[in-house]
Amino acid sequence: MIDFVVVKTRSRVRSGWGTVLVAMVGLLAGGPVFASGPTSPAPVRLFVPFMAGGEADGSARNLVRSAARAGAGTFEITYLTAESGAAAARTVGLAVPDGHTLLLGRVGNVAILPALSPRTAVPASGFTVLAVLDQAPLICAVRSGSPIGSMQELLAAIAAAPGRLRYSTAGAGTLQHVAVRYLLALGGLADDAARPLHFGQGSQVTQALIQGEVDFSCNNARSIVPAVQSGALRGLMTTAQGRLRSLPRLRNAAELGLGDMQQLQGWSALLGPAGMSAQAVGRWRDLLDQVAADPEWQAGTEALAASARIRATPDPAQFLRQQAQFYERLVATLEARP
């Protein structure tokens, strides 16, 4: 059972007002894995840096449901959205490193934001990395009635009328925004050759495209796949490593000569404060190993149009380092463009 309480709170870190949703998740399983004492289990506080209903939320819910079946105790999920997820990252980064306060990290707030705002964002190196949970590609798409039928035609249309075509993103500096900026760079087009319209969530990004508010978008697969399957949208490209099982005809970036775009994918990672003890890390790694083996968690991950990564990423800290370095280089390249 999950109950939500909406709280308006003023962040202590220059963020103004932000909406915080707190979900107390009672896990009906065996004895709690994480407890403050033999009879007083302490809840695990899991901070989610984006609003309920998005990819981060889906990953968090999928995790706690599986953790319930592994006997993890009680979770308190807090959606702290201020500063594009930076407030949630700082909250966890400053917490006691006892394994009871964790972050559902996303590529946007853990890898991209530190590259864009190194003075305010917490880099991946500021956390104890417990696991990469899941990973999902982007899909670039247009409306089904658009005259644009391929990625080459999209780039040609942008080049023919610079500044006319619009694309939707979840916000300035998000994965959707950076992806299109990089696509324009690879196509030899100016950064302002297409105009962004920023929305709050991935679902809104896709809805804006369906409703004709924008001309194209590169968004998370979870939001795009159903619309392509229903015929509302036409997929042009995916950043997946191969072909998608859900859209087997959709060509990937490498097939289109845009191979480096394949590094732009959405992912979720479970992070704790720096300095967690080996004992606390070991308890979480044991629990996550059970999560990885749970068929329902695997099915939940697939329902997010993502691939399971807990066991497929044996060194999650190295993965985050590589992603951080990639986005540092990418942001530097994009910002240096005229």
C-alpha cells in the first residue's frame, strides 16, 4: 500500500518553493533487513528527484515492490524536485551514511547537471554507488501526419528553415534537451537551428508532440513506444545499442551514422551518501542481488521500456564515472559552439 501526502516546503538551498510528495510504503514481508534496533525498524528514506508519474518514479516503485518481497522493511519515498533534482542529491549527500537515506539517481541530475552546474550539483563521485538499476534508450519521433519520414529528412528540414521547427524537452539541460542539441551538432547545424519548448515531465514532452505543439522530440522510450505502436507518432531513430524488441523496424543511431548518440540513454541508479560502511554496502548489495533475480522486478523493468542493469553492470561506480566524463566533454563541446 502506498499513501501520498503533499507538502509545500521551502528548500534550504536557494531553490524557492518545491513540491514534496512523501509516500510511506509498508512492505509486507519477513523481518526488516534495515533496522535501528531489534524492535524498532527505521524506514529507508528514498529520495526521488523528479515528480511522481515519470521514469524515476516508475523505477523507484519497481525497486521498493521487489525489496518488499526480499524483506527490506519500510520505505519512505520523498519526491524532492527542486533545482532539477539537485536539492534531492544534496539532501542525500549530506545525510548520515548508514544506509537509511538513499537517492534514486537519474542521468539528468547525477551526470548532466553536474556538467552544467558544477557549483551547485553533487557529482557522482559524491555518493556511494550501490547499483545501476535500469537503462532505457531515447527515441526521436514526429507526428504520424508529418511529411518528415526519416532522420535525414528531419535534419534537412531543420537546415532548410533554421529556427522554424520546435522540439519538446522536460526542461533546459535535461537529457531530451542535450540530446537534440547534440543531434544538431552532429548534423552540422547551429544550436538554435531548432527551438526548444520545455515541459515538466517526459509524458508531457510526448503529449506536446502528439498535440502538435512541437514538430519533433527525442524522448525516453517509455513515453514514446506506446504512441508509435498506436500510430500517433512515427519513430525516426533510437539510441539503443541494437534494435528494440518493441519496435524492431526502428533504426538505431549507429545504423544512421550517428553512433555516438547511443551514449545518450536514460538510466536509474541507487546511491547513498559518501562514506557508507562496508557492512551497510554489503547489506544493500545482498538485497539488490535478490531484486535482480526477482521475475516481477524484471517484468516491471521491461514495462518501463528499459533493460535490467543490476547484474549487467558489475562496477556501477565506473559506469557513473564514464557517464560523468562523457557529459562533461559533451557539455563543454555544446557550450563552445557559436
